[in-house]
Amino acid sequence: MLSRSGRLLVTVTAFFGYLIAIVRCLLTGPRYLAETLRVMDLLIRRCLIPVGLAVAPVGAVISLQGAGLFRSFGADSLLSSLLATAIFREFSPALASVMVAAQAGSSIAARLGTMKVRGQIDALAVMSVDPVRYAVVPGLIACAIVTPLLNVLTTLLGLASGWFFAVPVSGVDHGSFMLNLYSQVSVVDLYVGLGKCLVFGTAVGLIAGFLGLRTSGGAAGVGKAANDTVTLTIVLILVADYVISMALLRMGL
């Protein structure tokens, strides 16, 4: 019976072996493009509405809470500067990635876990089909591509809801709002948000694939793999978001 440290060492060793297999599959063929596109379509349909509903209200909350505060200092026209920075750099990438983890990560882990407990993963190996290449890599690529795409949508929704509750509802001048919005947002802000989503989406695909392939114990094991994927990826996303943001601030970006 392995101790806790022994089990941790075994898990870490297995994860590094898993990463090596992922890199090998990404660098060599064959590549299952049709399967990748199928998973991308599935993820977009599953995540589009939940992600939009999660992020769009954030802009409204920032505007509603910030309008009165900025107005008390006579600087309500600067509200859009705060809104743009918060949406582009923090809220949209983080919330979009968290929702992808909840929707897509759990789905991928459950699918792989079901294949594992039913023996389909072993059957692929028997048929000389690499299970990692066929079952894991398409989901990984789909998460890495879909998450930044969803971030673009959620950024627009967040800015639109922020504008609505700032200008028509709170009475902020439209011209001042748009002027400060354009002056504050730069290409760097866009790249930061997309870069975060690329990292977070890749992490979701990696963790979901790893936990899905290690599923055991029947239906209970499948549920545990899906639940562990959501919990672990959300924690890692939030911690990584903090670390990346601090590093960018230290670099002046």
C-alpha cells in the first residue's frame, strides 16, 4: 500500500509521461482533424450561452457600482477606463475559462472516463490506434482554440452591458465614455486576454484528458473524474490568473 507521498510521486510521474505523449502526438501524424472539428463544434454549442450569461452581467455590475463612486469625485467619464481594463484583462478571460472548465472540461473527462471503464480505450490500443492521439488531443486542441474565441464574444458582451448601464441607465455622457474607452484599451490588453485564455484552455484540456484516462471504478469513477476536473481546473485558473497578472504588472504591461 503506497503512502500519500508515494501516490503523489506516481501521479506526477504519470502526468509527465502523459505530457510527453501529448507533445509527441502534436508534433507527429496522423492528426484527426474531423474529430477535432467535431469536438470544437460540441464545445461551442455547450459553452456559448453559459459563458455569455456569466460574463455579460459583469460589465453591468461594474457600471452600476462604479458610476456613483466616480461621480462623487467628478470623474464619472472615466468609468469606461476601469470597465475596459477589468473586462479585457481580468473578468472576461477568467470567467470564460472557468465556464469552459465547468462545461467542456467535465464533458471531456466524463467522455474519456466512460470510454476507459467500458474498455474502449484498451480496444483502441488493440486496434493500433493511439488513445491519446485519437481521444485526448482533439479535445485539448478544441479547448485551446474555443476558449479565446469565446473570450472575444464575452468581452464584447461585457463592454455592451457596461455601456448600457453606464450611459442610458446611470446618465454618463456617451462621448466621454467612448473617448476614455478607446484611449484606455490597447492591443496589449487584447493580447493579454487572448493569451490568458489560450493558457487556461490548454490547461483545461490537459487536466480533463489526464483525469479521464485515469478513471476507474465504474460510474462513480466517471463522476469523480468530471468533478475533480472542474474543481482542479477552476482553482488552477484563478491561481494562474493572479500569478500572470502580477508578472505583467511587474513588467509594466
